[in-house]
Amino acid sequence: MVPMENETLRLVLKSGNFGQEDFFCESIGDDADGGWKMMDRELAQKLDDAVWIGRSLFERSKTSGSSANISFFHNGTMYISRSGSCFGTLKADEFAVMDMNGASLSGSKPSKEWPLHLKVYQKKPGTGAVIHTHGTYGVLWSFVPAEDETDVIPDHTPYLKMKLGKVGLVPYEKPGSQALFDAFEQRVMDSDGYLLKQHGAVVPGKSLMDAFFCLEELEESARIAWMLRQAGMR
């Protein structure tokens, strides 16, 4: 259809695996002026990236069940995977929205570990995303005693320091508890990424893909360190 004079033609494009069957109905609607509104393209891309990252981690057995959570920062708010969501089936509409004071801005219930994510955004301006997983080698390495708990993973290769920096250890507290959130807050400024003892990794990044690359490097560095330790090498 060719628009008549003084008419505006608007297009909505769908990319990759983003969006449900009702994507076009949801992304376009009437606004107050009788025109159309469209989902922020930047937000749509971030949701698409988050879904891809979640499924990539799940399909490669880097996480399982509903154990992991992922968040990103957008226009002064935090989008975080909702409670009970699984990275293997993660969808763009499975994100809760919260302000920087921790108040809910959507109907979805956020992951119970949202305070970990929020604390990073509050304390470290410029953070664009945070990913938390229970990666096997990260968890194994969290049991190894460390001389310096602000930098616990050996740099057997240069890439962890190049991509992420220091990985600090947060003492064990029950998952989802206020005690864990308090312990995390005490350590958040000491390192660039974190291992929650007997629990898993919390990795920030400038963007979703940056956080993903840093998480991959943390888990790979922990795997190398663990295997060298098992072989009697340090």
C-alpha cells in the first residue's frame, strides 16, 4: 500500500528469535495522539541479546534448570529475568523491570537474586549488564582457599585479566538471603567479577555481550586452574 499525501508509513521489523507470535500486535498500538507507538529498537536488541545468551549457555550445559539469572540496564531501569525462568526456554517477555531503588515497574516477579544485580548497577556506574550462573568450575574453584580473596582465580592465561580483571570471593550465605546480599555489598568494590562461595559467578559487563564474554573467560580460567590443581600443579 502506498501512503496518501500527508500520511506516515511506519514499519516494524522482527529479527532473529526475538518476540512471540503476537509480537507485531504488542509492539505497535495507539498512542495518546492517535498515532502509533513502537518498542524502543535498542531495548528490543538488548532483549534479543539476553535471550540468545541465555539459550547459548543452557545449550552448552553452562547452566541448568532455573538456576541462572541475567539482567541489563536500559534508560535508568533494570530488566532482569523473572523468577523461575529457564535459560533454555528464555523469552523476551520473561523479564521484570525495576527502578534503581528496587521498586517493581512491571507485573513480573524478578529473580530472587535481583539485589545482587542491582547493587552492581548502583555501585559501578557504566555497568550495562550482569549475569549470574552456577557454572561447575566456578563453583569448584570457590572451595579452594585463597591468599587474596579479592583476586582468587590464577591468571594461568592472560585473558581473564584482559577481559574482566580480578575475581573476588564472597563468603557463603544462603542463596537469596539478606545475609548474602549484605556480604556481596561489602565485597562489590574490591573486584571486577565475583565468585559466591559454594554458589556461582556474578559477572558484570559494559554490555550484555561483554558480560557474556567475561563470564565465559571466568569459567574457562576456573576450569584450567582446577585441572592444573588436580594434576598437582599450581
